[in-house]
Amino acid sequence: MKTSYKFWMVAAALLLPLGSIPAQERVNPKESKAPARATVEEPTASKAATDDPAYVIGAEDQLSISVWKEPDITRLVPVRPDGKISLPLINDVQAAGLTPMQLAMSVSEKLKKFISDPQVTVIVTGINSRRYYIVGEMNRAGAFPLLPNMTVLQALSSAGGFTQFANMKGIYVLRIENGKSVKLPFNYKEVIKGSRPEQNIILKPGDTIVVP
């Protein structure tokens, strides 16, 4: 009799409906073994690296070429070392030396052979052709992207601060003019006090800031 009672108790437990089991105790075998899926972000619109309409495109810059209602042509492209970009239908197009507006007009003109009234937009999404350099007693020396109208003081702020051995009064900018190296002094302590603002010049591509 006892054996029969135990048998039916075990059988009832095995046949217990799933709905009577608390939700927090239910385990889906497939879910317990499958790894969590990483979320995928939706692509965002291209962001301009510069809003300066007079910016001149250079080699290694990154461009967003958008042709209205033509998704097969719209794309992100790098400017090759030879100064050109490649696009469907029109192949190679000269980009270096042009402003974004001038390049948009050039691409539009070439596309007229294939598309009726093409509407082209060019956005500079990465500035890699314009660089300045910082050497010497800085925590993070090296090459940096040159933003429009960047001054020496702004450039120094990108290098992580001075080391304890830096001579902040003896800083200078080396610039190549007419094939010759020109030394432009920059006294950091005087500039931040406002006594020598003329030394806080706007940098040009290729300038090297030396911190002795």
C-alpha cells in the first residue's frame, strides 16, 4: 500500500502542468545555452568635420558624397594620395585642391551624362590632410589634425599638458616659408596673461610646435 502511494505521488509530480510552475523557475534550455546577441546601432547621418565653406580638400581626407535619390552612388570615399576619388559611373574625379562646393559641382557636371539634373552634396567627414606636429616636453607629442583657425594655444591643449621639464617661455613654431624654415617664438606664460597675444598665431598645415 505504501509503495502504491509513493508511485502515484511521483507520477503526479512528473505530470504537473507547466502553468503551475512559478515563472521565475521556468528555464528554456535553448535560451540558457544561446549567447546574448549584441545590439546593432542604426547607421547615422554623416557628420561634418568642418563647416568652413572655404576649406580646401586634401589627400587622405574622408568625404561623404550624396546624390539625391541615387543611393547606389551615395557613399563615403577617401581622397587617394593622388588627390582623386572614385565614384560609380564617372570613375576618377579630382578632389584635392577643391572646396566641397566646387567638388559637388564637378561631380554633378560629370553625372549629367547619366542622370537628369543630379543634386550632389559633398561633406568633409574626416580631415587627415591638414596636420600639425608637437615635439619636445609634452605629455603627448606627435601629429594632430589641424582644425580651421586653430591657434598655437589651442594646439598645445591637445597634447596632454607640459612635462615638469618644459621651458614654457622658450616655445616656438617651425614653419616652412618659400622653402626656408622660419622660427616663430611663443612665450606661453605671457600669452595666457594676455601680454603677447600676437604670438598666438593661427597654425598652418605642416607647422611644428617645439617645446624645449
